[in-house]
Amino acid sequence: MLRPELRLEWFVSFLGVIDTGGFSAAAEAVHRSQPRVSTHVAALEREAGVSLFDRSKRPVELTEAGAVLAEHARAILSQLGSAEEAMAARRGSARGLVTLGSYPSAGAAFVPGLLEHLARTRPAIKVVLVERATLELDAALTAGEIDVYLRPMAPPAGPSVRWRPLWHETLAVVHPPGHPLAELPDPLPVAAVAAFPLITIGRLGSAEELGFETYQAFRAQGFEPKAVQATNQPQTLISLVRANLGIGVTNRLAVATADTRGVRVRRLDAPGGRRVAVHWDATRPLTPAARTLLREILLTPVPPDTERLEPG
């Protein structure tokens, strides 16, 4: 039985399979994992009480019931799109000043496209950009200096902070060309990298440093990082590696936004990596301008070489 509680994202995945001809292609098209798309279609079939696809065919084919439901699904999503257009026209009156916080690599890879789009489509909203290190952004939010901010999800923010996930990126190793690690193939094992002094992201010696992604990745495999220096600036990390002060381990986006001439950038063989989200204070109401900025952040394409994260 198709009840009102049915989730619209099931329709999105269902139509994605129809339009692309398969579950894998649909996953890429709708920015979801293949298991998630399969789960959505299976849930929709349970609610409908019928099979929607003939999975014995390659590519899969719609059943008669699936074809009928597809027409209704498209009509429902079309009506939702019309409703959004109607509301967007009324949201266009949002105006005023909003302060966006960001850490350096997101500021370089994500923020310019976001601000360019806002300048064209929401000229009445003025965005003030504040770039700081992750932990400093938390303090700025508490002090009321920023409205919305981009931040890695580790270490976790305070209990009053709400967030929506944006993207995931892997960890990278940076070393000089003649370093012993150059003899090893990609991806570099954590055990091999852990044998050398490291330069990491964060603040060396701080109580929070163990919450950063590098420490999590190494400890998950039983190694304690031998950090000799830390920085929140990608270009500084690269320069420290060039000076032979240690091996850099940081998020992939950081090295993608830096000048990496004179060093090698390698993949680290470790699960996890960096997950990035947009954050705001749940105890403080967002202004119309801040709500508009938040919505545009969620709609903006994620940086290259990252994977969009779905809402938890």
C-alpha cells in the first residue's frame, strides 16, 4: 500500500534506474551509493506490493506495474519542483549580511563557486567570508562571529551545533621525490608511513589533535603517529615537506589546492578519511539570508575528487 509516509527519495532512485538503465549508473546519476539505490527500490516495491523491475533481463526492464508507477512518480516530483519554484520566487526577497566560516582547503576549492553563484542569483545577500582553522571556527560560532560554517566532522563540534554532511575525501601522503617511500607502489601502507616523522593537520600538542583524521587512521591500524609539526595551511605543509622536516599526511583536497611542485603526492591505504559538513548553531535562529546561504551550500556541487555524502 502506497502510504503518505513514503519517501520521495525512493522515487528519485526508482526513476534514476529507469533513466540510466541500471542500478550502478543510477547511483552515479543521483549521487547515492548503489546499495542505497537498491534499498530505495526494494522499499518502494514493498510499499507498492508488486515488482517494479524484471531483474532477469539485462538491462533490467520495467514491469507493467513499474511503468504505471513511473508516470505517477514523475508527476509527483514535477509538482514538487513547481512548488519549489513558487517558494523560491518568494525567498528571493531574502537580503542582508551573512557570515560564512571556512577552513583553508574548502575556502579554496568550494567557496569561490558558491559565492559566484550567489552573486548572480542572490545579489541582495552580502556574504562575509571568515577563514580559520577548524577549532577556531567552533570558537567563532560560539562568539556569534559567524552564522554558517564549513568544517571537517572530526573532531566533533559542540552539542549545540547542527550539521548536514557535504562530501568525503581520502587522505594523502606528501614526500620528497628521493624519499624511501618513493620505492613503494600506491597506495602507501600506514605501517610504512608511520616509520617516519610526520607533519599533520591541526595544532601540535593540543588536546584535540587526536581527534583529527590522521591520528584516527593510524591508530585504527595500531600505529601512533610520530608528529613533529602541524599546520592548518596546506601550502605550509607542502613547504615543510620540501624542507625535509617530515612526511606530510593530510586530506586530499588540501594538496589539490596547493602548489605541489618539488614533492610527490601519494594515496594512503587507510579507510575513513575526511568527512566535511556545513554547521550552524541550533540555539540561534538563522536569518533569512543565512537560511538561503545554507540551502545554496547544500545544492552546490562538491569539489572534484571528492564524494558527495548523503544526509544521515
